[in-house]
Amino acid sequence: MLIFLLFISIHELYASELCHPNDKSALLAFKQSFSNPNPLPSWDPSFDCCDWYGVKCNETTNYVIGLDFTSDYLNGSIPSSLSKIKHLQNLRLHKIPNLVGEIPSQIQELSHLISLEISWTNISGPVPDFLANLKSLMFLDLSFNRLSGSIPPSLPIMPFLNIIDLSRNQLTGSIPESFGQMAQASKFPALILSHNWFSGNIPVSLGDINFSRIDVSRNNLSGDASVLFGKGKITDMILISRNNFEFDFSKVSFMESLIALDISHNKIYGRIPEQITDAVYLQELNMSYNRLCGKIPSDWKLRYKKDGWDNSSFFHNRCLCGIPLDPCK
């Protein structure tokens, strides 16, 4: 009788497992690829993999559709076995400092992938051009890694890609002109390329994009970044600080939606247009360390109360004057 009950219990355990065998096999191969004695200890093959830490299954089909975890203890590279999780839609490998090597080419086989985040790791090598084969991808975050080389021109023209974050790497070269075709299926993409070694001019084609936000700060970019501005756009954040941009700020117009603007540490000249006061949501402002001149606008129409800008927002310019700096003569 005890043997019979034990058999029934084991049968019920396996009968109740929802995870597809192929997915489970791929996840176990993923686990076993790391050099730790027992990586991901909660991934016990005796239990349904849909209940494992960081694993999400579709409630209807029970296929694994999400893999999301953080770990200080995984040692190794990104396993190619990930490509066998055929229905994966969201992959997030975040704050895994001992994750090294390059992004494996097998990732391009994840045809259902919508979101890919590999951030705060020590992966290196290039931003692979094969990522352009992920035709369903909408969100790409490869920030805080050790990636190097240039951005493949094929990357921005992925049909649904709406957010690209390549910040805090060691990327070089110019920003591809193809970014002017970014997010063909989206109206308001976001582009974050800060803290790299990019050089050259901002592509004129970026002026045709109505970005929700753009951050190219802390690079070695030059030329005219005025194409990023425009009264009719909906951009809420423009961060272009610590580059070598040089253009006439007097000719810039501002979107009402702007929340954060940082143009500091450039060679931008001219006056601050009075029209900037139409940016009624503006909360963060830094124009310091440029070559601006003239009176600082004072008739702000801010929706949220602001007790005047601190002088650090304007100091170290050629001849700016007025509140919060010295009075104009």
C-alpha cells in the first residue's frame, strides 16, 4: 500500500507539471553552463520550471516566455542554450558582474523576443549586427557593460524597436545616419547613448524623429545639435552635455513637454530664446560652461512651482546676466 501511494504521489507530481519538457531541458542546460558548483539553486528539476526563480510561463500555453534575474554568483558567458527556449519574449540579465564574453549569435534565433536587456554585466565585444534579425524586438538595453566598436547601421531600422539604451559602454565611431529611420512603427522612440566615446556630428536625419527622450551626453560629439529641438515635438528630455557641440542657441525652439534640459560643457553660443519659457513642465535645467550671452529669460510659465533656477544652471558662460546671475548692465 505504501509503495502504491508513493507511486501515485510521484505520478501526480509529474502530471501536475506545466512546463514544457523542451523548455525545462533548455533551462537546465542554461544552469549547467555556469562554472559555479550550484548556480541558481532554486532551479530544482524535481519541481515545475514555471515556478523557478525568474522564470515566467504563459498562463494558457505554459511555454516559457520570460527569463528575468539578477545574481552575484553566476560565473561564465551567456549560454547558447537560450536559443532553445523558442517562445521567449522577455530576456533580462541584470547586475550579473561575473557574466563575461560576447553576446552569442544564437540569440538571433529567439524570433518572439520583444524585450532584451543585458545590463550591468561584464560582457564585451561588439554590439552584434545579428540583433537586427530580431524583428519583433521593441526594447533593447545593453547599458553598463564593456561593449566596444561602432553601432551597426542595421540596428536602428528594426521595424518595432522603440527604445535603445547603449549607455555606459566603450562604443566608438559616429552615430549612424540610419537612426533617422528609427522605430518605423512607433511615433515617439527613445535613444540613450550617453557615456561612450562617440564622435562626429549628430546625423541631420535625427531631426526628423519625434523622440520621447534623447541622451547623448558625455561623448565626443561635435557640430550642430539644434536638430534635436523643435516647438512641435513631444520630447521630455534632451541631454547633450559634455560634448563639443557648437551652434547658435538663439535659433532653437522648445517643445512644451520638456522636463529636463542639459546642454552644459559645450561650445554653444548666442542668446537664450525667450520662447524657452513655453516649456511649462521644465524642472531640470543646466546651461553652464558654454558661450551664451545676453539676458536670462524671467517670465517662466511653469506648471509646477519652481523657486528660480540656481546660478549653477547658468554660470561659466561668456556674458549671461539677469536672475539668478548678476543684473544686466
